[in-house]
Amino acid sequence: MNTQRIKILLTAIEQGSLTKAGEMLGYTQSYLTQTMKAYEEEIGFPLLVKTNRGVEPTNEARLLLPSMRQLISDEEKLNQEMAEIQGLHRGNIRIGSFPSTSVYWVPQILQYFQGNYPDVVFRIEELGHEEMLHGLTDGSLDMTLMSDPGKSNIDFIPILEDPMLLVMPAGHRLAHLETVPVSKLKKYPFIMTYESYDRDPHIIFEKAGFMPEVKYFSRDDFAVLSMVQKGLGLAILPELTINEFPGDYECRPLEPASHRTMGIGIKSLADAGPLTRFVIKYIRDNIK
């Protein structure tokens, strides 16, 4: 089977544009248009439809996407296994990441592989918790750098414990405390990430049995920190994020102490390709 056309189709769907797909794959838009037209004529029904959001899969194409993604994943795994037999490490790997792990983990990973295995191509996407789970399930991601998803249908490999801290504007009335009881936060306005994007702050309040008054939601930890500095509310954020964003704010541990377990998510460790396993081994051995 000619998987090139499937790769073009999947890339166009992911990018929402044949032009962007061509830029990523190194083809002209006219070539991609002709290729997709020939593919549709061969299989007997349309695969892409233009909308005001760009190109999207037709209903018929949506039925084929899981099998197509699995086919491309299997082909990539086969290529990696053949390269491994030759003593090489090459191939493509798709990783979903939180902004904090993109800042702390990803540069170290890329630097190592660029210096030692330049034929490995990384595609990094900053995504939320639910998006990463979905990407692992449908095969659009090979692995994720995420917090423990709890009960789920993926495998999770813990790497480190990341403390969750209360962040407040400089000089806030709670800043005199060495640790802040979660129960004291009922009456204060909060800024939080959406639960589908980052579950960890929400879990803390679920355990405490209440939710604070949430004034603003955001998908970005760094945007939350910026709003805290402007006095718009308090926030609970991971230490990894706070360390990377110094500013005019104060942070304190919570009582009871809370942390998130950061690690690697993968659909199935047993079924992972050799390159994915190699990247996982590097992270386990070197990320502290």
C-alpha cells in the first residue's frame, strides 16, 4: 500500500491546510491537490472538505482515520526496528508536552539527540491533559510528557515529584504564613487552568471538598502567573512552572502538602517502537 498518500492526508487534517501540509512535507500545494484527487478517485469517495476553518476530513474519511494512523505507526515502527538491527537510531517521534516540560525537559532531550543521533526527528506539541490522552489513544502521538493521568487506558511511567504551590501577589495577607492551609483559600478569588488542560490544581480542591471563586480561566500557566502579579487573584501552580517565571509574586507550600507526579505517557509500553523506548530510557536515566 502507498502510505505516502495517507501521510499527506493525515498531515493535511492535522494542519487544517494543504499548504501547511506541503510546507511540512516538502511538497507543493498543487502536487498535494493532485495526489489527493487521484487518491479519492481510486477509493471512490471524497476524503477532504473545505470549511471556513480550513480542510477537514469527510465523514467517510473519519471512519478510516484510526486504521490509517495505526498503519503509519506500524510502518514507522518497522523502519525503526530495521534501523536498530543496523545499529542506528533514526526515525520520527511525536511528543505531547506541557509548557513546563517543554521548558525544562525538551531542550535537554533535543540537545542530546541532535548531538548524538541527528537522524531522529522530533515533533513537539504543547497540549493539555485531555488532548494528550486523546493523541495517545488515536495514535497521533507516540508519547507524552505529562502528569499522572490516574485511572486511564494508557501506560504511565513516573519520573519525578513536582510540588504544587500557592502563588499570590507580593505583600498578600497570606504571605506571612510558612505554609498555607487549603481550607483558608475558600474566600479568595482564583485564577486557574481549565480542568481539561491541567487537572492537578482542581484535584487539590476536590480533595478539600470545595471550589474557590474562580475569576479567570486560562490554558497557559505562564499567563496565570502574569495575572497573579497584576493582583487579579491567587493560583496553585507547579514548582517547575514557577521556577521558570521569576517575578513580583510570592509562593508558599500548601497544607496538606501537595505535588503532581510528572512522567511519560504512552499508549502501550509493550507495543512501543525501538525509538520510543530509546527516548524513554534517556528520559528515565537523565531527567532529575
